[in-house]
Amino acid sequence: MRRRSPARHADSVRAFLAIRVPLQPSARSTSDAAAAGHLRRDLLTRLLDEFASLGSAVRAVSTDGVHLTLKFFGDLNANQIQSVCDVTAPVAAKAAPFIFQMHGLGVFPNERRPSVIWAGLVNVEACVALVEELELALSDAGFPIETRPFEPHVTLARVKARPPDRLAELLSGFANEDFGSFRVDGIELIASELTPRGPVYSTLAEFPLGSRMTHL
């Protein structure tokens, strides 16, 4: 496990556990960039640019912020952050790395009134098992268990108002697109700072999968 000091000293931070999608090969990520060669980064980046070009109604995720949320906590204080790290490290150490296939586009809750635009994931069994183990361990440590079913997806954009017709064209055109695959070698505890331009993410801790290392 690798811990990082928060950029700001605050009473609490908004945080979640996640898997980063390595759209930037040079960016530090617990998903090994070298093993992500089959991910169609250029296509995904162009798609994010298309979403960003749709105006203020659609807010695309930045290329360095694309991720799959495993567990959202809300605000955590310093003691709770340490507790999350203490619980997550051994769970991650027991899990083997796995490969995700990204395929297709979809929306929540429906195409008539979309609020979230996502890319689908295939071969999610290992990830679902990891989330189940995390939920149980975190519940034992006093964190509320998530009652909603886990639906693995990668958020690419959020819809804030009535979008232009071009969005429907993009959703239809990429509904069955293969975006490639990437290897997941670890998970991260990420802090989210909400700003007028969208959330800013920073890594608080990294947890390699299949590693027995518990201290840096």
C-alpha cells in the first residue's frame, strides 16, 4: 500500500475507492499502462472531446479522471481514511489482477432523460467478487454497506440539461463499439474536490492487487 498526503489539510475529504482507466499512458495509475496497449485510447479521447463539444448541457470527464467507482464513502476524516486503508490493503492483496473489456455506450437512467453517459464493461466477475469482499470487510469496520446492486461501468460524461440531438447520434453510433481492454493491477482511494469546472481527483492511497506489501 502506498499512502499520499492530501494536498490540503482539511477536517474531511470526499472520497471513494476506484479503478482508474489508463487513457494517459504517462499518467501514474494502478492500472499498468504498459499492459493496457489494447485499450483504444485515441478513440475514447476523441469521444470525450465530442461530448465536451456539445456545450454546457454535457460535462465530459477529463482524460485523467476516467475511472470505475467501487465504493463511494462521502466525507471521510483522517481516522476514517486510515481505517479504509487498513481494511482495503489486505483485501486487495488477496485478489489477483484481472482484465476489463470496454464495450458500448449507455446512459442512466434512460435515453429520454439521460443524466450519466457510460461505457460498458465485459468480464466483470473478478471485479464483482472484489467489491463484495470490500463491502464485507468495510462493513465489519463500521462503514455502511451499499444496498444498491453494483453495476460496473465507466462514466464518460454527465448531462446537466437538455442535450443537443448530436448526443443521440453519438449514443447510437457507439452503442456496440469495442473500446479495447486494459489490465487492472490495483485500486485507489481517491479524493474528490468539487469545483465549478467539475470534480478534481487526487490519489490518497494505492493498493496493488495480489501483493502482500502492506507498507511502502
